[in-house]
Amino acid sequence: MHLLLKRGLQNYNMSEILVDIRNMTFKREERVIYNDISLSIPKGKVTAIMGPSGIGKTTLLRLIGGQLKPESGNIFFDGKDIPRLSRNALYETRKRMSMLFQSGALFSEMSVYDNIAFPIREHTNLPENLIEKMVLMKLEAVGLRGARGLRPSELSGGMARRAALARSIALDPELILYDEPFAGQDPISMGVIVRLIRSLNDALGLTSVVVSHDVPEVMGIADYIYIIAEQKIIGQGTPEQIAEQTSPLVRQFVNGESDGPVPFHYKAAPYREELIRKTVFTNNRRG
Amino acid sequence: MKQVYFLGRKAIAIISGIGRALILLISALAHVPNPKKGFPLLLNQLYAVGVLSLVIIIVSGTFIGMVLALQGYTILVGYGAEASLGPMVALSLIRELGPVIAALLFAGRAGSALTAEIGLMKATEQLSSLEMMAVDPLRRIIAPRFWAGLISLPLLTAMFSAVGILGAHLVGVDWLGVDSGTFWSVMQGQVDFEKDIVNSIIKSIVFAFVITWIAVFKGYDCDPTSEGISKATTATVVQSSLWVLSLDFILTALMFSN
Amino acid sequence: MVSKKVELMVGFFVALGIGALLMLALKVADSGLSGSDETYNLYAKFDNVGGLKVRSPIKVGGVVVGRVSDISLDVEDYTPVVTLKIYAKYNNFSEATSVSILTAGLLGEQYIGLLPGFIDEDIEILVTGDFIEDTKPALVLEELIGQFLFSQGSDD
């Protein structure tokens, strides 16, 4: 770990930007998810993207990974415009990033060991004894060296996520995209994952993007935070700056108030009117 | 006006579905498993698709051959033509029952399993995570399954016909007393290698192609929810059965009508 | 990452499949090896071929010596021409050989019966492309019954 730590420190360069999103608009069918947003993710930092659920934070990660294409605008990864890459170039670029899915997405028919060896076996021709060393190192980093023989179905939720994390760092990517890494975790595994994200980022010189709505955890580890709501970036800054923001939307989100600029009630006709008017319920999605 | 919109929406959905299925097919065909990394994948799929279908194919084939012999014998013996039992059984099995029933069983046993497996991989984000690992799921997941299906069904069909004929021999010759020599020699006189056996293999290859294509596409294209997977699995069995039966008619018309 | 069991079972599966195919080809259709034998063609014109079909057997004293490979109509004199594909090892039929269309049993398949003629110094041996002159047409049941009734009537 010490060796890796040194390498990480060398890469610690504040000014460089790894992912740069410029005037990007994304629509799903007719619904606008992102309207002309721009944000940049600096190299070697933990950048958090926060916002209420259902606003497409995961979509943003898929856009960076090139699994979805935006309506307009650019997404640059190290200077390459992801939506305009050819299929081969896209796959080549994806070797430099990896993504931790919310469910872990471990391959259910393989053991934990084979899951972590999978990307190494796919992309390299290393001999099996070397692969074993690499896998053991990654497992050690997430504290699951003893669980190598288990099947994904035998792991708890937190362990599955750690195993998936080991798999996503198997080939030492430059960028890791974390999709809701804290969702549905008990306080202990939450603490473990918070620690892992921070320490892996610093030790391996990674760039991390964490998508989450868990305010305290994110405030604890992020270097820079973007808050997205209503198709726009409504606030950004370091955790300290976010805490001092006065915008009511940001305040509501950070403090977790149930009603405010983001209303408690889904858009509906006035309550009284609907109670008085004795009509049959009609499906208003079609109307 | 509403109906026109509805019709248009349906038409667009169907056409774009066909388009997606074609893209999937072309990518699967383009990825002939390469010897070094692809072969183990193909082997595993041959096991899942072929070996695991073996029992149902052999048991069904034997029983269908036995029933054919029993029924055929009672009809033929009325004309004193029980010597024709061999060719009757062999021709029905090789020309029609072998390819068709093996294909229907294959759709139910292997096709539905393929759809459910791929659908579940999609629902649990395993396909997405492959893409993000820069591993093309079409190459890693779809292509080996497709090729395994294409190889397995013709072999299963041959086994089905063969054990069917053996089952008919058991009933016809050993139980009902048709002469064994007559059974085989009259059969050999009537069954033509090119016309019957080669056509049977061609039929089974066509069926294998259609079933595996539908199965992998339905899985790959399903809604990643439990409801979506169950719908896709049902659709695989229903659609591939209908395709097999209608294509069988077309192929028979082309092959056996001079 | 393929276990030994999977390898073994797949090998077993493929072997079984190929075995079944071979059984169909050799035991059921009986064409794989004997079909590739050398053959030569003789021709014969019949007044009537009856129910003779392509691939009907050609027998000499009950032994199969070849198969019918084609039945067509001579467009000049409108008589059926049957192409006889004879295995090359039976290459000693003389010009005096006669050929007839016979029926196996009362309702059975029709086949071609060859009656080898005597061999003498002035009589040539049939080679590929030759016509067999001495032919007897197929017996057609309706004609037989007609003749029988006719002769019954004339006896009175």
C-alpha cells in the first residue's frame, strides 16, 4: 500500500480536468432529464453529484460511460468526446474507467475470485499465477481475501458491494463512477465503504465520481460537490461552501426538509376540488 | 384519429424491434467464437444448451418412436403391409416429427432458459457492467449462446430421430413380431440420404437459427423487471413454436413437392 | 474456466450426436458407403413403366445390382426411357440380357428384374450408354383383369 500511496501522491495534480461536460442536454422520450448542463470533474479528486432521487443521477454516469447518448452537447473524457467516439474507440476508452453499480452486478455464476479475475482475464494474457496475485491484492484492499471462494449469492449486501469495488479496480482504472454506493447499507458497511472510496482514491491516484443522496457521507468524503435538481445544477462547491449556501433549494436538500422548493406533493389538482368533485379516477398519464 | 396514432405507434414499435433483432443477429454472427478465449465459453454454453436438453430429447424421442410403431402397426396390419412399418416410422420421424418436436422441446427447455438467463443478467445490471468493463456483451454473452444453439439442435434432432427408430424397432420387432431384416431393409429402400436425411438436417438448422435468435433477442431486449423477464420468456416459447410450425410447412412445401 | 465435467459431457454429447447422424446415414438410409460405389448406366425402353420409381432396385435373381436413376419420356417415339444405374462390379451383361418390370407381391413395390443373357463370342457385352433391347413392360392390374374377362367371354 505504501508504494501505491507514493504513486498516488505524484498524480495529485489539482488543475487537470478528466471529465468535462459541456452544454449537455439529455431527453428520455419527451421528458427532459438534463437541460444544458456543464460540469467538470478534476483529476485525482472525489467529486460528488447529489440530488433528490429520480432526477437521473445514474443517467449521468451512464452518459459519461457512453452507454447513453445525449441529445446535444459534449462529454469529454481526457479530451475525447464520448458520444462521438466509434464503437471500438469507445470500448478502448472504457478500459480506462470503471463503474460500481448500485446492485454490485457481480456475475452470479462465478465465485468472488473469478469475478475479480474476470476483467484481468478478458483484457490481458497474463499467466494464471500472476492473476492470482493481482486478485488477492485487490481482495486484500477491500478486506475480502477470506471470501474469495464464496458465490455472490452468499455475500451480504455490503460485502457484495466491496467485492464489486475490488472488481472495478482490478485493472487500475483512471476513473471510477460510484452509483449510490451508500444506498441500503447498514452503518458499519457504510463506514467501510466511505473509508474505501477515500483511501482508494488517494492511494491509487484515481478520480472518483460519487452519485448519492446521502448528505452526511458525501459531505464527509467529497472534495467538490454538485447538486442537481430540476434538470439543472442548482449548487456547487466544496463541502464547506455547500454548507454555507443560502439558496432555498440547496438548503432544503442539505437539511432534508420535507417541503420547500421541491414540494412534498406530486403535481395534482387542488385537494379540495378533487374531494368535492365526485368523479371517477382517470389515469392522468394518458390525458 | 386515435386509432391511427395507435396503429402508427404499433408499426414503429414492430419495425424498430425487427431492426434491433437484426442488429443483434449480425453482431452475434460476426463474433464467431475465437479459438483461444471464445472456445471455453462455447463449451460451457454447449453444456447448458445441449447436454442439459439431452434427457428430454432422448426420452421423448423413444416414446414417440414406440407410439408410432404401435399405431402404425395396427393400421398397416389391416392391409397386410406391416413390412412397411420401418419406412413409415423412419420417414415420419426423419422428415417431420424429428425436426419439429425436437425444435419445440428445445424452445421450451433451452430457449426459455436462455431468455430468462440473459434477461436476469440485464435486470441485475450484469450486461451494463460488462459494457463498462469494455467487454462487449454481444461477444461475451450473446454470441456463444447463439452458436451453441445453432450447433446443438441439429445434433439433438439426429438423436431424436435415431432413438425414435430404435424405439419403433423395440415395439415393432421385439414385441409385435415384425421381421427385423424386413424392418431395416424396407426402410433402407425407402429412405433417401439426400432427400430425407439432408433435408431433415437443413430443417433443424433453420429451426435452431430461429429459436436461438428469438431466445437471445427476447432476453437482451426485455424490460429489466421481473414482469418483463416472465413476459419475455413466455414470448420466446410461444413465438418460436409458431415460427417452427409455420416454417416447417414452408420448408416441407419447398423440399418435398418436387 | 471450463470444468472437466463440462468438457467430458460436451464431448459425450457431440459424439452421441455424430453417432446418431451416422446411424441415420448408414443404417436407416444405407447410402453413405455403398452409394459412393462406382456405377455405369444402361438404358431400356419400355411400353409402360407402371409404378416404377426413381431409386427402385434392379435385381438379378433377387440380388440388388443397381438402382433406377432416372425415368423420362423419349420425345421422338413417346416411349418411356429408364436409366439403370448398375454397380460397376456387375459389368458382364451381354446384349442378350432381357429386362422386365416386376412387382414384389400383389400390391408391393415395383422393381426391375434383369435376366442375364448367354455369353457367346459373337455377342457383345453391354457397356455404359447401351440400350437393352429385350424389355417386358410392367403388368398393369386393370389390363390384366380386362384381358381375363375378355378371354372368359370369348371362350363361350
